[in-house]
Amino acid sequence: MLVSIGGFASVPGQARAETRAAGQDALHVSMDELTVAGDGASVVGYQPRRSSFGAGTDAALLDTPANIAVVPASVLRDQRVLSLDEALRNVSNVTQTNSLGGTQEGVVRRGFGSSRDSSILRDGRRTVLQQNFSHAIERVEVLKGPASLLYGISEPGGLINLVSKRPEFTPRNTLDVTATSFGGSLIQPDLTGPVEGTNLAYRIVGDVQNSDYWRNFGTIARQVAAPSLTWRGDDTTVTVGYEFSHYVIPFDRGTTFDPRTGRPLPVPRDRRFGERFSKVEAASHLGSLDVDHRFNEDWKLHLGFSASNLTYDDNQVRPISYNPATGILTRRSDATRGGDFNAQVARLDLVGRFETFGLRNDLLLGAMHERVDYYRRTSVRGPNVGGFNVFDPVYGRLGPSDRVSVPASNNRDRLVNTSLYLQDSLHLTDRLILVGGVSAQIFHQIAYAGVPAVTSTDLSGVRPLPRAGVVYKLSPDLSLYGSYTQSFRPNVTDLDRSGSLAPEEGEAFEVGVKADLGPGLTLTGAMFDTEKSNVLVTQVVGGNRIATTAGKVRSRGFELDFAGQIAPDWSVIGSYGFTDAFVAEDPLLAGKQLLNVPRTTASLFLTHQFGAVAPQAELGSYRLGPGFLEAGFGGRYVGTRPGDAANTFFMPDYVVCDAFLSYRTSVNDLPTTIQLNLKNLFDETYYPSSAASNVLVAVGEPFQALVTARVAW
């Protein structure tokens, strides 16, 4: 049974019950995004409680032998999160990697990750979308470590799951309007409720953004529409969803680090080295179907299907090399025409609970089929052009190129994979749980480019993958766990030059502790040791991106994630991570640290509810309810990271702080909120990632103020 509580309620003992104004009754308490699943709540305020991500079945986090971090809706709202990168700042050992000039989402987890590593899921299934985060996302979940048994082809660093907002049978509507100091606005409606006289519920989410880019030229235009519909019977629930997205955003290759000093060039951080035509225009479609059927209290069936499509065209100015003696940057005008990506994913899961010899078994039996196809019709590669002085730039001398690169055009990379899996959680006692499983990955990958086409990769095979874990509960609120897992992923690349690349294979050992502390604080600490062979390594040589595979890399470390309530009216989410990620075996790169991987990350965000600060009042024809104040402050630390595979330069460490102030009341009985968010409060200059070259280093956003007006009805 799934019950969504989106209105006002008072639930004694649950974490972070927020005091808010609600029409005439100012003493009601709102539980943020409380979803009851089975016998417990998945998220209460900032505290995660249960998840099916990483277990395959709905389970308490304390009963799962893996580190699963959740960034819930309340955190996304309080921090006014506008991108996946911002959401993941709350999670240990997760940082940004090459985002292809800000046009894609690239994430490193425990030392591993790239912008096209299939690690970002939507509702547990893979897509080809490059911009996944929007107002249509309910929460973000991060599963640390290998997960190929449950989710097919994946990296050993872990997976990220974006959970979509779905229809609710309790009417709840909101409208958010935000203005930003960068110049521009966001309009975000969210409407849900039942269809009267039927077993149907609907949800319509919109996200429209029009704003100036914070660097010295460019604009951001984004439109998202996400309708969905749920039918609920006695034992069956069917949900269909669709999401359309269109966006035009800058293609910004960032700044340059001086090869003599290893430091960024002393130029204003808002100075772009590109041109006004450097941008990408894309449209995406995502359709989904989820069918849940309950045979009885012990056996359930889930059928899920997703189809995604992304089409795009882009123009970019690619910096090629920098002459520190003259200050001259050599650049090239590149483009992609007719980018067309598609994915279809279907999975069928049978979940059951039964007893053998008096011992409880939680069984998962399933199959998943994926077909992922990346195609780029035309690749444009202009000539190298010098003469751009980074200290006295003159724009407009380099225009878009129309010089087609025949060897790089007609570029396709298609992967078809079928995964068959079986997992059992055996409860030997009330305290001891053994988890074991195995999957078979049956795959075929083909890649070619050029006219006529030249095949670079044609691989097929069957790869078995085991999983083993143990959970021992010292008490109902404290558990220890250990696990051994493997991963498998054929290498996928859109680089200029690469031959047939062997699939990546990884294995990981992990031990950890989980605890529910105090009034409602969930804490997970983990130590891990992961090894991966045939790792994709990107190098930039003469402006060409070349792919090779390192013999073996290793990542080991420690992490701590915590979220929930630490005292009445005080909530927190935070993390600490240490990662030692290096090349263990390779003729050229042995001993080098992995690209974009810091040794240390840390984050802490604390909020406090001050309670009622203003009484009921009347202002002309407006009736104002009591006013309630909430404030939050936090920061994140990211250590130094190598900017290229050879470790010739490092991006400096940084600390960035954020804050918010929220005032909740009611206006003519409509719950209303005014919220001020201050991002990068102290205007820190920082560099979040590199695209494997000293001339391709991303620049972090400066101070930004956002004012949001939110009304609910």
C-alpha cells in the first residue's frame, strides 16, 4: 500500500515536523514529503528511512548492506536546488567531472565516473538524457558501490537515481516563481489530485526558466512539461508518465590554467574564451509505464518500461593550446549536427516473502532488457586558429565552421544488454541477515564512424556477476554490514579517436555501520576498497580527444553520510569522504591520481525553525495568517583534484557556503512562502572540474541571490 501525505498532519516522534501556517489553523504541523511504504516512512523531513534502491525490494536502510544516501524533497526545496550537481553536494565522495562545457551531467562517485557512463537513472531505469534535473524530480538517491546485479551495466563507484514526482490522490497544488540576481526568472507549477468519480489521479509539473548566463555573454532558456496519470485498483496500480524538455544553453569550455605555474590565468572569472554562437539546443522526450500488482501480502510483481529520446545540435569554440609567453590562445570551431540518442529499457521484477525451515526469505527474481543507441550524423571540425589574446580579447574573429570531418561523422555506438538476476535476503535470526545473488549480463556492443562506416567495436558476450552481503543488527537502531560486489560496463565514448576498447570490470569490498540516533538522525559510515580494470582514460593531444584504457585502477577510502533531526526544530544533512584513487597498473600512468577525484570532500547544511514570529493580521482586503520563520546555513569543501590524466596540474581546493531564509504564512487562507537563497555566500572563485586539459577547466558560479514566492492551494 502506498499512501502519500502531502497536507497537514501531526505525527509524534517523527523527525523534523515543520510548523507552518495553514489557513485558519496556524498550529498544524506539516510533514515534508512523507511517503508511507509498507510499514514505515521512506523520508521524514531530512531523514531517509527506507528505499528500494540498492535492495531491489522496499527495505529499511538499516537492513541494506550498502551505503545509500538520499537528498529528499525538503532539502531540494530549502537549498533551492536547480541542478543535479547542486543536489549531490550533500553526498560524500561525489564530485563533478567533465560536463562537456556545462551541457551534460558528469559525476564522479568514489573515484569513478564520466559524463556518459550510464550512471544516472530515472526511476531506476537508464535514459539518454543529458540534463536530468528539473522541478519534476521528487528526490535524489545515491547508491554507493557496484550495482550491476540489480541495474545491469554500471560503474563500480555507484549509481544515481532521480525519482520523479507522481500523481497523488490528495489534492495539492503549488506555484513557485523565482527571480535571480543573474537576471531572469523561473516559473514552476506543480498540480496533483484525483479525477473525481474515477480511480485516477493526475499530476502536471512545469519548469520554465529564462535567465542570463552569469559569464560575459549568453542566456539560458529551458522549458519542461511533465504530466502523469495513475490508476489505482484493489491490487493493481498503473502509472504512465511523460516528460518533454527543450533547452538552449551556453556551451562554455571554461578557463585556462598556466602550464608554467599550474594556476588559473589572472583574468576575470566571467571572461569567456568562446564566442556568442557557442551553445547547444536540444529537445528530449521521456515516456514511462509502471505497473505494480499485489498477489497477496507476500508476493508482488512490478513491470517498468521507459523510452527516452534526445536530439540536439551544438556549436562550440574549443581551446586547443595556450602560449604563456604571448598570452595567445589557439582555438577551433567545432559542431555536432543531427545528434540523435535513444534508449528503451524494460524490467520485470517478482518480489516475494516466504519461509524455509522457519527462516524468512525476501526474494527478488527479475529480468531487464536495455537498448541504448548514440548517433551523431555530422561532426564539424574547424581549423586551428590563433590570435586570441586572453588578456585583451577581441570577439567575432572566429565564426562557426562548416568543415565536415568525414571520419568522425555517421558516428554510432549501440549497446544491447539483457540482465537476468536472482537475489535472496535470508533472515537467519531477528538480527542477522545474509544477502546473496547472481546475475547474467548478455550484451552486444557495436560502434562505427565515417563514410563509408568503419567499425571500431563489435563485442558480444555473457558476463556473470555475483553479490554477497551480511547485515548484523546490534540493536533495532544500530547495524553493521559487509558486502562484496562486482560491476561490468562496456566502454562507450564519443571521442575523436579510439579503437576497440575492452569492457571495464570492477569488484569492491565494503564494510560499514548504520544507526538511527536521537530524535531522528540516520547515519551511515563505510570503508571501501574498489579495483577496476580496463578503465577508460581520456587525453587531449593536438586538440583531439583520444581514448585509451588503463590496465588497472584502485579506489579505497572512508565516507560518512548523515541526515535528519539533531534537536527539536533543528535539522541537518552532511557528509565527509576520503578517497585515494590512483592508477595501479599502466605503462604510462601508474601511480597517478585519477582525473577530477579529490582526496577529501565534506559538507554540512543546518536549518532551524524559529516558530511563530508574527500574529494574524489584516492588510486591506488581505487576511494574513501567523508568520513562521526558518533559516539555514551550510558549506561544502572539495580538496585538490588532478586536471588531467598525467597529473601535470591540479585544481585548488575550495569552500563554498550557502544560506537561506524562509517566511511562511497564509494570504486569504492560501499557504504562502517567501524564501531568500544566497548561493556562494562569500563569492568564492573555484574550479569544479576539468575536461582532461589545462585549457578546458570549468569555472564555478559566483554569488547568486534567488527570491522565491510560493503559493499552495
